[in-house]
Amino acid sequence: MPFGLLILVLLVGLFVLLQLIPVPRNPLVRVASFWTGIVVNEQPHWFALILLLVTGVTFASGDVDSPGAWLVVGLALFTIGGLTAVTLRMFRARGVLRDSINDLSPSATTHLQGDPPLLGALLAPLAFGRRRVEFRPGISYGPACDSNLLDVYRPRNVKVTGPTLIYLHGGGFKGGSRKREGQLALYRLAAMGWMCVSASYRISPEAQFPDYPIDLKRVIAWARSEGSEWGVDPGRIFLAGSSAGGHIAATAALTVNEPILQPGFESVDTSVAGAIGLYGYYGGLEYGSLRPRGPLPSSPRDMIHPGAPPFLLVHGDRDTIVSVGIARSFASRLREAGVETAYAELPGAQHTFDLLRSVRNESVIDAIADFAAWVESG
């Protein structure tokens, strides 16, 4: 009996099963689906290759010599079939994103019309294109020391020609890192001529709402006051965020020049060209240790108003951390208020789909570029 192959098949098979079954209701299973899906759901072909190699070695070693061994081989092939289904599902994201951008205008897509860089996306999950980008870390933008630092990404040795993207990480308002999710977007957009910023912000329990959007407003203020030397065009600033960062980005975009969110810098113009939410949470924060304070609602859903800047919202239909229904409802409310909104539900995508370079993530970045170009064309 090839016990090594059996253990590998059972382990990978469980991971694949969690990505293919209907979205579970049990909280523990949902968390397990999230953690196993971070890599398996974005780079499934590597697991298929490993299973093929181990199965081949098992045959070459003469260990397939009993009905039980053949059963293990059959399970391995079945699991490889599941990984193939997960791989093919990733490719559907591009068409969904293309349709969502074309909802804004039939001619809005440019980058999404072509194919993603398949070879790099499939073979180099951590290759973000750093050689073409100048990276400047740890720039202070506010009074909260390490919690008010930002990193700058801009094209190396050439002038910034694109808009500015200010990105906030996820982490449930309690953790996270500005150097983790979104790295492919920051490097790739910077290589395309954008000026990109990834910022830290104060988190719970030391901070509560509205401290988070106040910090983002400080980043916008920094971009307007000091960003010119980095290539920031004040009229071309886009906000983006993943998970909790999506909540903060949406809140800031919907509360332009709100004095309560700009203590000590009330006169600064904090308007933005558009907002981008990736697997964002858009509900209220009246739970756990977050303890919102002040008169403003803590949910961006309650801040929607006509005349707000355009939104691009991207969410996975298998997100087990933030239900896709939350994003769907937020998009619907934006549209009802007359806010131009592109909304895409990515087939098979989990939470944190922007952690690695993948076919899906490459397509999301192309959608961001097309969305920004459409906004600026108007």
C-alpha cells in the first residue's frame, strides 16, 4: 500500500473538496475553506502536478501491486480532476470582469480585451515585477507613528503618467499588513506608469471607527500636499482596499470633505476620482471590540448619496469570510442612488484572492486599469 501517496491524496483531496462543495454554513468549515483556499484556489495546477509526480514515482517504485493501491491511484486521478476544475474556473473571471466594466460603457474595456500573462501567472506566483518599479517604504503621513506609515511604488527611471492608487489592506480592522495583499496590483500598476501607495492605519482595540477613515483621509491629504514630488496628480486619485480596507476606502469615497473625518485638516480637499473594493465588507461595525463612536454611521451602505464617485466592486462568489450578499447589496444600493458602479462576482473566488499572482488576480488588475481609464475618459 503506497501510504505516502494515500496521505497526500487525502490531504489535497480535502482541500479541493472545500473549494468545490456549496459554500458551507458551518463557521469552522467556512474558516477551513478560507485557509485551504488561499493557495489551492489560486494555484491549483501546482498541486495537480505534485500529485501526478508522486503517482508516477509510486508506479515506478512498484508499489501499485494490490487492489487497495489501485484505489489510491484512482483517488489521486479523481483529485487531479477536481484540481483541473478549480483551474479552469479561474479563467472565467476575465469574462465576468469584462462584462462588469462594459456595463459602464460598451467600449470601456481595453486591457481586458487581451489575454492575461498566462505563463507568469501560472509559473511565478510571487513574481510581481519589482525590477521595473521604484519602492520607497516607511514614509510618515500622520501622527500615529508606525500606524501612520505608507509605502510608495512608482515606475523606475521614468515619469509617472498614470493616476494615483491609494490602497488599504484587510485584517478585520484588527490586524493586517500594508506589505501583504495587493502586491501584484501595486507593482504592476506602478510599472504601467501609475503612482501607487499602500498605507498602514490604526487598528482595534487601540483605535475604533472613525479612526480608520480618518487615517485614509490623512493619506489623501499627504498625497495632495507632498505627493507632487512623487508624481501624484491631485485630480486623479483612486482609493482601493481589500476586505476591511474596502470598507475604509468606500467610507472615505462617500464622505468627501466631511469635517468629522478630517480633524485638524478640515480645509483639505479629500475628493477622489473613484473607489475600488476587493472582497470588501460594507456593513456596520457594531460588534465585538470595534466599538464605533461619534455621530456618523459605521456602514458605508448608510452613507451612499447621489453624486458619489464611481465604484468598482469585485467579490468572490465562494467568499466564506465576507458573504457575497453584502457586496451584492452594496452595489445595488449604489446603483439605486445613481452612482455609476461596476460589479463583478468572480466564479469560484475566495476571500484574499489578491495575495498571489494568478490568472484571476491578473484579470482583476486589468479591470482596475480599465475602470480608471473609463472614469478619466468621462
